[in-house]
Amino acid sequence: MPVGLLLAAGEGRRFGSDKRLHVLPDGTPMVVAAARPLRLALSRVLAVVREPGPVADRLAAEGVDVMICPAASAGMGHSIACGVAASRDADGWLIALGDMPWVSTRSIAAVAETLTAGASVARPVYEGVAGHPVAFSAAFGATLLGLQGDQGARGLLRQAAVTEVRCTDPGVLRDVDRPRDLRLT
């Protein structure tokens, strides 16, 4: 099973405040809602945050390991590299985003199972559109460790053979960048 890496170090500039702790209609902070299905689907989840504080505390209370990565402010690539460095012995990494609270446990499990079954890279696809989370096998460890900047693993996805995991979960496409993204469409 891959280690789940929850990238939760964003600053929420476009949102206008720290969206990680924004409370969803059911009363759950967004980052906690993103973490819970990961915890249900995977045996280990590691959240990458930029500083100690309320976000780290909430995630730890959910049973998520927390990695403080001050370099995360330089971009998603740094967050991924920090998470991979903290879990080098993993069989792979399933990279999820802390601003995607509607991804189902079933979608996460399907992507993880596809990786475990031998795929090099796996990602969910809903109605022909690729989404998140994305899983990488251990063969990509050194490359993931070298990521920097704000592009994350996007360039790696263009070069790798990606196995598409078809799903019926629109949550794999739905992230929250601005308050208007919280509205159901």
C-alpha cells in the first residue's frame, strides 16, 4: 500500500483566508474532510504542513502523521519532496490535496489498489477528465525527492505511463481555490 501524502501547506491567497480550517456545511474543517477518506483507505497518511499550529493539531487528532515543511511556502514541489523524504521506505505515494474535501474513500482505494497491482502511476478519471489523488510507485522516489517550485509533479505526469482509474466520483475534480468553489454545481 502506498503512503498517503496530504498536501496541506497552502496559504489560501485566492480564498482570502486560511481555507484549510474553513468549516464545511457539516461542521468539518476542509483539511480534516480531505484527510478522513485517506485514513479510511490507507494504512498510513502523512500530512505536509508549513508550520506547527491549528492545522497540524487538527490533523494529528485525526490520526494523521504530520510533517512540518517550512520550505512548502516555495511551492507544491517542495511539499511533495518533504513528504517523500519523511517516508522513503514506502512502496509508493498517493498524493492528495488538502483543498479537495469531496474525494470519496472508494476513489482513493481504487487508485491505491491500481498502484499496488503494478501500475507505475495511477490517477482517477471522471467523465474523461483526470483528477486527484495521483499515486506514484516507489520507482519514482528519487524524482519526487527532487521536485521544487509550484508545479508539483505535473511534469512527471506528462512523461510517465499513467494508468487511468475510471470512477463515478466528481469529487476527484473538485478543489477549492475561492469561496465560490464551495457552492454545489
